[in-house]
Amino acid sequence: QLVESGGGLVQPGRSLRLSCVASGFTFDDYGMHWVRQAPGKGLEWVSGISWKGGRIHYADSVKGRFTISRDNARNSLYLQMNSLRTEDMALYYCVKARTAAGGIDAFDIWGQGTMVTVSS
Amino acid sequence: DIQMTQSPSTLSASVGDSVTITCRASQSISSWLAWYQQKPGKAPKLLIYKASNLESGVPSRFSGSGSGTEFTLTISSLQPDDFATYYCQQYSSYSPMYTFGQGTKLEIK
């Protein structure tokens, strides 16, 4: 199970930090990701981090503004979002890679999402 | 960048029908393709991984095929629970590493 928190209403240019707590699987065996979905729109991969945190990737749309991290001792995933824009407004899902200690993989467990609203 | 194009965008069908959704990649992605189902207000659910492998717990009426640039998701004998939006996703070493199709909404006729 994945449970996200930290979403809310924020003004453009401000920051927000999302958190995701995992349970029911060995968190530090799996790569983790953030995927977002703007209201009424499709899915967009945002960022991913490998099981030990050594490999990190970002979508071009957030590179330089967002930072993904994880704390395996706390079974937690984070997304620090800086310089937020109106186009960042979306439901942010925490998702788990399907294969343990694997590389690029499909996503088999999704949280219910946390909504980020960017508006003045 | 790899683009994923699904067709059709909307599909109307009846319970008991068999339907096929197509996903095309702008360049070869081997078999690195997944299919997801999303119902309104819910998170997506993984159906198929590596183009043709059925995720555990997913009914066998769902099947996937294809490789390279063209892929299909087939749902045989549609059930009322199957009416939802379906997304394909490529996961490869190309940039960006993960790209979703725009989605196909399966509606009741």
C-alpha cells in the first residue's frame, strides 16, 4: 500500500513537498516513482529513483525544479517541488516498480494520489 | 523523444463484445510496453507488462500482443466492470524513460 500526503493549494513560484509512505512490501528492494495527472487529462511520469537511491531521473518538464528522494529506514518517498507553475497542478501518484532490484519496469502499485493546486 | 499514440481515443461497445485498442510507438521499444486500466476517481491498475504478460489477478479476457512499434490490447467478452479508460506506457532506456499514451475511453454502447 502507498499513501501520499502533502498536497494542497500553493501560489505560483512557491514550494511544496510531497510524501509517500509504503507498507506491505520490502520498500528498499524497489524503485519508486511519481506520476501525475492533471484534471481531466492523461498520465505523465514525473520522476523516478532506484531502490538504493543511486539512480534518479526526471521528466524534462520538471528537471531543475523538482527533487525526488527516499528514506528506506522510514519506508518513505518524497518529492520536493520548487518554483511551481500553474501547469504543475495535478493529482500526484506515488507508484512502485514491478520488479525488485530491477531497472526500468512497469508500475504495479499506485497510491490514491495527493492533489496539488497551483493558483494565485 | 518517444511518442506513444493510442487509437481510437473513444470506443463504444456492448457487454459481451470483443474490442481491441492499438498503441503505436514513434520508435522501436522492443517489448517494453504496459497497459493500465483507470476508472473514474481511482488510481490506474496494471493489466499487462512486457507487451503480453498478464499481471497477477487480472482476468484472462485481457490480452496483449506486439513488439517493436505496434501493440494491441484485446478484451474479449466485455464485462460491465471493463468500461474504463485504458493507457499504454512505454518503459525503455530512451528519453523520456516512461511515456504514456493519451488514453482510450471504453464506453458502453
